[in-house]
Amino acid sequence: MKFEWKDEYSLGNATMDSEHRRLFELANVIIESETNDELIKHIMQLYKHVREHFHNEEEILKEQAYPDYKRHCEEHNEMLDSLVAKSDAIREGDWGKTQAIGFMTLWVNHITTSDRQVRDYLASR
């Protein structure tokens, strides 16, 4: 399996779209990890990228007075918490590629659902 960026995922915001594309790249690096040490390293890269991305996205939402800002931020926090929990499982050797694919699929789902609502809101302004 490989995660591929599709134009339909675009939100029409250059910053968010670029950061989302990078998320897809990191997802592919994660599922291609061959050792637990590689997986840990790549998950940490993903965490750093996602934390920065969420901060940037939340600033844009705040500037644009996005009406569902609080709920969207809560989703971000839940995903970061989940990523931390996954990192702990990886360190304990309880997480592999199959789980990584399932986890990254959830992230893609966030982009195609919650972030699409953001796209629609931004387009209407």
C-alpha cells in the first residue's frame, strides 16, 4: 500500500496543502520502515511535522474566524495524543506496518472530512 496525494484533497490554501502533501510523504516513509528503530525515527519526524502543521492550520482557522474552530482543534489534540500512544507502543515492540497503515488511513480521513469542511468555509469567504 502507498499513500498518494490526490488533487481532490486540496484545500485551496498553499500552506495547508503543502503540509498535507508532506504528511503523505511521511506516511509512506513510515510504512516502508524496515526496523523498529526506523519506525520510531519516522514516527518522531511525523509527530514534529504534524504538531507544526496543526499549529499553522489552527492559526489560519483563527484568522479566518472558522466557526467550528474549537472542535477542529480538539480533533487535532486527539490525533496528537493518539500519535504519542502509538509511539509508546512502537518502543515496546507492539506496533508494526499493518497498524501504521491503519493509523495513517485515519489521518487521511481527517483531511478528506474535517479539513474539507474548512476548505468549504474558506472558499465561501
